[in-house]
Amino acid sequence: MNCGSSFYTLLITLSVALITYNVLIASNAPLRAGFPHSAADPFSENSISIDPVIVMPLDAARNSGQRQRRRLFHTAVTASDSVYNTWQCRIMYYWFKKFQNEAGSDMGGFTRILHSGRADAFMDEIPTFVAQPLPDGMDQGYIVLNRPWAFVQWLQQADIQEDYILMSEPDHIIVKPIPNLSRAGLGAAFPFFYIEPRKYESVLRKFYPKEKGPITNIDPIGNSPVIVRKDLLKKIAPTWMNVSLAMKKDPEADKAFGWVLEMYGYAVASALHGVGNILRKDFMLQPPWDTEIGEKFIIHYTYGCDYDLQGKLTYGKIGEWRFDKRSFDGIYPPRDLPLPPPGVPESVVTLVKMVNEATANIPNWGA
């Protein structure tokens, strides 16, 4: 290893150690000056009197339909340079561009945060920031831990023009223009049924002490999809990284949270910094369980969609017709995927049609 590489590795290690020390201090002392929602903060949650769990247009009554100044947000997607992440990002960015400038959109810029540590062949196709991965062995085989570390680097180093950030993922497809859903210092986030702070209170108290408040301060969210003020995310991100690392090192937390550990890390970090969230069930849908598009903004195709030829769901069993992103772990999905048989829900049909439109129009698909 040359001197430059040794110095860079040492710099990353020292940075991680310093941030870890800071978060340990923050998690064991009252959150006062320097954190959001201080008495001097005009966006303090004390200045509003709504329950952030309730989905409602907070400014509707106040503004009586008056047109508001656009509050643009920057969309950020973390990804590795794997084929699996790359084809998803290319489809995601195609649909981002389709809706970016349509009526009702507050979608500003876009960045793929590539945490492989090196540029790839798609830097010119997708606006990209290259982040360094965690030092060898620190993710303990859980590659998702690179996500918060990548956000820390991007927020520190990039020139982000917008005042808000939408954290998204490669397997998201935008289905209509997204407005800025956050309000009054609250983030806007999708509630996940499997993020259960009350169920795991005894574990979470290791990272969110009782003196911080009730366990219900931890929202049932991950980091994505979330729209949050940039200045708040800059405070949350280092804590998110270090809480996630600490959870992974804790056998009880690691066993309890498994593959959603980093999601709990963000939820805890957001609560530690006093940042609540408006829980928006309309933020996204997840086929095959959500069957209609409705008023949703994003399709999240994390689950496999398996059906027989009569259009009956055969979940847990490979169907006669199927679409599952895991079928294309190391290869690109082909253009012109076969459409589902009659009777398959609108959400699944729309998903496949949108994948097909993107792949038909993205140059050098499969490259």
C-alpha cells in the first residue's frame, strides 16, 4: 500500500472514531444548544400543535389555497457499483427525469451516492457523487452500513443547492410528481409495519435512554423514503451512522433487527435529535401487497410478484408468471418483459409497464 492510501485509510478511521465519540457524548447528555427544536428555532415542534402521525396538509387551512413558494428538495440515492444496483438506479433516474419538471413537483436535483469508492461507467448518465466505503471489516458483511457513512461524506463535501433532501433507493420508481411533503421542521416519512419501537423497547433503550423521552418518540420509519430539511439531516447523519454501527456490534440488537437494523438506526438518530416525522402512508406502495396505485408517489418493488396464469397470487411459491428483482441479481432484466396475465392487480401491471418503458428508452441497456 502506498503512502497516499495509508494516509487516506488513517484519515477515514480517525474521522469515524471522532464522530463515534461525538455521538456517544450526545446520546448520554441532554440535547440542548446546537440541536434542532431549541427555543430559538422558529421551526420548533413546540410551535405547532398537530400529531405528526396524522396525515394532513398542514398549511391548507392557513393558506386558503394560496399558492406557496416552491420548496425544492434534492433526491439522493445510495448505491454500490453492482449490476443489481446499477440497473435499478438507471430505471429510477429515468422516471425521476420524466416527472421532475411537471406540475406539482418540488423535485430539484438528483444525486446517486456511489459508495464503492471509485467512478463507474455511468457517471455521465446519472449525476453521481463517489463516496468511500467503510474501512474493511467495519460493515461486518452488512453492506447497508455503508449508506449512512456515504450520506455523511456527501453532506459534508457536496454543494447541495436545495434546502431539503429526499432519501430514496434504487428500487424506487416515481409514479407521479412529488411535492415537498415535509412541514414545520418535521420530516415526511413512510411508516413501515415491521419497524416496531414498542416491541423492542428494552433493546432500543441502549441507544435511546429513558431520559430522552418515551419510546414512541422513535417513529416507525427507515431513512427512505424520507424528505427532511438539509440542515437537520446534516446533524442526524453522523448519529445515524454511529448508532447503526453500535447496533451491529451489539449481539442483542443485531439479532432483533437483522436486515432492517440500519432503518432502526435512522429512526433512533432522528429521535435523538428531536426531529419528528409526518407519517405518510401515501408516500409509496409495495406490490404485490398494495394492489392499486391510487394517490401514491413511489412504487417500491422490494417483494417478489408471483402469479399463476389465472392471475392468482402464489406468494412464497414461484409463479407461472413472476417479476422479482432478485432474478436479475447479476444480469440486466431484458427489454420488453412479458406483461402479467389478466386478473393481476394494477400495481404489478404498472410496475412492469414502467420498467419496460424505461429499458426501451435508456441507451445501451445491458451495457
